[in-house]
Amino acid sequence: MASSSQRLTTVCLAVLFLLALTVTIAIFRNNDISHSRKLKTEKVQSSKNTSTMAANRLDGVEVNEEHHAVADPDKVADEVATLVQMSEQNITARRKLGFFSCGTGNPIDDCWRCDRNWHKNRKRLADCGIGFGRNAIGGRDGRFYVVTDPTDEDVVNPKPGTLRHAVIQEEPLWIVFKRDMVIVLKQELIMNSFKTIDGRGANVHIANGACITIQFITNVIIHGLHIHDCKPTGNAMVRSSPSHFGWRTMADGDAVSIFGSSHIWIDHNSLSHCADGLVDAVMGSTAITVSNNHFTHHNEVMLLGHSDSYTKDKLMQVTIAYNHFGKGLVQRMPRCRHGYFHVVNNDYTHWEMYAIGGSAEPTINSQGNRYAAPMDRFAKEVTKRVETDASEWKKWNWRSEGDLLLNGAFFRASGAGASASYGRASSLAAKPSSMVDTITSTAGALGCRKGRLC
């Protein structure tokens, strides 16, 4: 009898200890989340006035530096280091308590896809960002706007209920779709600040016409779209806000064009077959994350940096994470100039010329990726220095750390190795390359349906 009492007492004490430890960890985690959200709120407050200014900048006026300014690269690096350390501490604590992720180890997806009622908590996505674009909140602080009409008949006076009418509004909006639709845009879809385009729950294609332009604005999230067969358009009047429309010259036909903008997050889209690039970011754009996308059937996939002579791109910071670079791709995954680029945990299964290229001394930090070279023995190199003598590019900081190189793939590293510049090109903790297959297995637009795990 005494032995049974002692065992019962021991069990009770063990349960009490675990409960106390659980509460301690929960408090620690909530403090971390509060700190992260505080950082995002501070970013929003500093840029709330940008929407009303955007319309006046669409006629070729140079970027206003104050409009889209972010912290300098060194300060961003310090913030990232702190966030990574906090994240690792949380992961270790949860493991000790026996908690496991419901998902794949992809921190973005595991943040929201575990919720069967994701459609009732759509805006949670805005708190799941990673990398340099992690502070992009899109339309989190605004109302929902439901797109009911796929037409684009009048680009100067867009019809209420259309996607164009939604994205030009001054107020923050979280834009969703009532049903499946194919939207053929007559002219560029010129967005305004603080907007989320959320395609979850519908099969939404922007195709066979103009595509998305993010110009001189801030805080945009593009999620869950199929964007393909984009064509050059222009030489037309196009509305960019309720109070402004102006003349647009010819656009190149990019799927997503980011021009002089900041705090941009492009996540879980399927992109292919466009006239120019699939994602291009130029003219001082920064604080960008391109994640969980599926890129296929395209030549020049991604351009980051306007030109070798445009030195304002030296402040550019872009995270390329958890993407699948798939069938039919040729080059530029990405092609970088000047700035700081973190290429982390992507799956490169196809390229014809090269995967990652650059000029004008960019810093490229490649971590935990899987590179599978093509059969062509002359295309095994992952990297390409564009039109630059070896005496110059040998000084550039390009490194491969923990990458998995398959089928003869090789990454030509250069530079000082442990240079401080890699701190400015680090935006999150890389997972082991052995996890890439799982992390990227659902890259691209998801087939989400209400009431089911997405």
C-alpha cells in the first residue's frame, strides 16, 4: 500500500513539473511573438503614409528614398541574428517538452497550414513571413475585399468587384476571390500599398495578358496565384489609385515587376511562360522575400538589380527560400547585381545554362540548397559571373554552405570566405539540405479548400 502511494506521489510530482515547464515555455514563446509583432507594427507606423503618395510617382519620377527606406544592411543583419537565436531557443525548448511540428519543417507553412480553419484566420499568414521581407504585412490591418468579377474592361475606371478596382484603393485591403477565375488583364495591374492578394480557396489564374506591377509602394503580399503567359502591354492610360491615372509606356511582360518598392513577399505562387522575367526587382527595391514558389518553363527567371551602373541597388536585400526551380528553366535563378542575396533551402532540379548569376559585385550566400545539374557536361556549374574578368569576380563574396550538389553540379565560390558581408546576406537559419525535398514538396499555388488542412 505504501509502495502504491509513493508511486502515485511520484507521478503527480512529475505531472506538476511538466505543467510548470510548459507554462514557462509558452510565456517565453508569447514574449517572442509579441516582440516580433512589435517590430512589424513599428515598420507599419513608419510607412503608413506611403499609399497616398504612390499615385504621383507613376509617370517616371525618380524613387523618393524616404518613401521606401528600410534599416541599413548592417542593422538588418543584427536584427536577423537576434531573431534566429530566439527561434533556435524556442525549437530546442519545444523538443524537450515533446512538441513536434504538424508539418514539414517549412517554417512558413507550419505557421498557418496546421489550422483546419485557415479560411477563418486568413490574416494569420501576415505573421508567418521569413527572411528580408518578413515585415511585409500587406493588408493585414484592413478589411476584406472579395473579387467577384474576373473582367478588366476599363483600366481607367475599373468596375467594383474586379481585381483592378481592389488593388488601386488607398486603404489596406486583404483581397480574396469568391470563386475560381481566369483574369486576363488589358494593362499592368498597378498596385497600391498595404495590399494582400490571397488566392487560397480558389483556383485563380492571371494569364494571357498583362500582369502585376509593384511600383514605388510598400507592404505587399502576393499569395496563391497562377501567373503565366504574361505579355508586353502599354502605351495606354491606366489608373493607379482612386485619384490618379496616367500614361504608361510599354511594360516588359514580367509576371511580377517590383520597382522602387520595399517590404514585399511573394509566396506560394506558380509562375511560368512570360515574355520577360517571372520576378524582377529593380531600382532600389529591398526587404523582399520570394518563397515557396514553383517556377517552370521560362528563360530568364529572376532579375535582382537594375543595371551595373545603378548603385542604389547596393542596399538591396532579398531572400530566395523554399522555392522549386523546375522544368524548362534556362537561367537567372536569380541573376543579381550589387546587393545582398540569401539563397536558402531551394530545390534546383532544372537549368540549361546556369542557376545563379551576377555582376557588379553582389554578395551571394547559398545555404542548404539542392542543385541537380543537367546532363549537358558544359552546364554543370551552378554559378556564372556575367561579363566580368576573373581578376574582378574573385574578390566577390559568393559562398556555398551545406548545399547538396548532384549529377556533377559545382558551385564556384569566391571572395573572403568569412567576410562580414555574409552577415548582411543572412536572413534566416538554413535547414539541412537533406530536408529540401520535404520543405519544397508543395511549392507553388496550393489547392486549398475551406474546412480542410491546406
